[in-house]
Amino acid sequence: MPPKGLLTVVGSLDVSQFWPATTGGSSSDGDTVHLKVNPQSSFVFATSPGKPPRTTTKYAGAYVVDVGKKKVVITTKSEIKIRLQGIDAPETHFPPIVKTDPTKKGPTDFRQPFGASAAKALHDHLMSLTSSGTVIPATFVSHIDKPGDAVDSHGRFVGDILVGTAAAKSVNTWMVENGWAFPLFYDSMTAQEIQTLLNAWKAGKKVAGRAGKALAKALQPFDPTLTIKNAKVPDGGPLNFPKIFRRQATFWKEVPGPLPGTQFVQMLKAGAPGKGQDLAYPLAYFLANINKLNPHKRVPLISRIGSQGQTNFEPPDLVFKEDPSKLFSPGGSEIKSFS
């Protein structure tokens, strides 16, 4: 069932966090944002539309376990890291975390064509909203029912960032409708959230000279020389869907040689150790049955990939399975409700 509650987090973001104002792996890219918050007062939750929102401190000191390590969801700098829900921007610095083949030592913060351009576009857009300085008010919103629903398995909050005062607009939507990011849907999203981004994509995929229009169906060869260290603009060219690129970069690190399309397909079919294959609902099925989804209707991503690694689907066509996550209190007990 779609969530009925709404989590709202009021804070501020420093535009200088985005590439190129900040360089290297610590810079924010086109689909991640660090938001400054007050752990005691920034978080409010409403159980359903029309219900009064109430301040919650459930996230203060809370953590997830990410690859065997505790990761607090509010940093010591009183910041939360946000994954912009429903979108996927070209990568600027993707570091595969895998056992690396001995022949593949070297840089790991890989980037894609348009990765730098997308990050700079977001930087410039946000700078246009401030008359002085680099810090602007921003609000995070996420439709959830339980505290843990707002956070992914890496400790990132997942939702929309709203900026501007008179008519606040979603950064997520702006990135897609301006051709800097692609739709990437997960089964935790509501139908309205998906429809908003579908409408944005109709415009974004047509904008010349930007990532949306440059998406390639054929699997583009992996280029390990493209890293955050040599990022610059313009940086265009045909590119793989970022979700496919992340799998490609990971597989390339694991094996010797260039990773041809046929080998990529074999490894994608095998799936990640301990996780298996990527699974997704076809979009039409998901929207028609959102109130009563049948997990058996999910299809493996590999069924939409050609024999040479080509992507035989459009970005909005699949609604992927959200990885489950658990949120723990500072004392170690699982946080299951806002009460």
C-alpha cells in the first residue's frame, strides 16, 4: 500500500557542496544533497493528510548498518545526506566497492559523460535562488509511514528537496525536466510522485545537448580514464543509463580485460553476491495495481537487456525493488514507529 504519512525536514543547504565549487569525491553530484538540520526541531511527521504534523526526534543519534558498519543518519556536522528520489543523474564519482582484480589497480571515482555538467547545472540553478552567499533555505519531504522508510540501506534520506520561498519547487523535478537526470523509480514511491516525474521526462528527454537526449541504447564501452580528478565541462557524449553504468563499473573492477558486452550480460544475470538479480515491476502494472502489488509480477532487469548489453527499455519503464533497511536507536533497538 502507498504510504499515507509525510515526513518534512526543514533546513538549509550550502550550494558550494556541488561540483565544481567543491571538487573531488567529497563534492555532491546531480542527485545527492547534504542538508543542514537541527536534530531536535527540524523533523516533523504527519500520519496522514489533514493530520497536524508533530516534531519528532526519532532520527537523533539513529543509525543503519551499512556493509557491517554503523552509520548515523545525522552526521556530527548536523547534516543529513539525501538521495533525490525518483531520479538518476550521470555519475561524477562512483567508487565501486568490490574485490578488485589485480590488473585493475588505480583510480576508482569513475564518472560518465554529462556527470560534471549535471552537477554544475544544479549548482548554478541553486545559486540563482540566492541573492547573497551560498546558503539557502530548503525543505526535504518524503511520503512514509515508519521512521525507517525515509532512510535507505546506506543511511541516506530518500525524498524530494524543495527550494525557493514564494513557490517552492522540487529539485528532483527540475533536474529531470531540464534534461540533466533520468527517471529512476522504486516501489516505495507513490503514483503521484511517479506521474510528476513522467511529465517532467516528456520535456527533459527532448532537450538537445543534455543527458536526457544523449542516452544510448547500445552499451557504451567502459572508460576507466574518466574520473572525478579530470572532470571538466563541457563533457557530453553518448552514455549508459546510470544504473547500468554502476553495474558496468563494478564488474569492470572485478575482472581482467575490457569487459565486453557479452561478459557484462553474464555478470548481470548472475547478480550481486548475497542480493541476486535486480528486480522491477513493469511501470504499467505498478501504476494499475499500486494498492495490491504481487511480488511475483516483478521481472529481472536482465530480461530487458540485449545479448550485447544494450538497454531495451526506457528509463521510466521499470519500477525497481527498494532495498530494505532498518533504523536503530542509539541504544541498538530497531525504531519501528514514530510513537
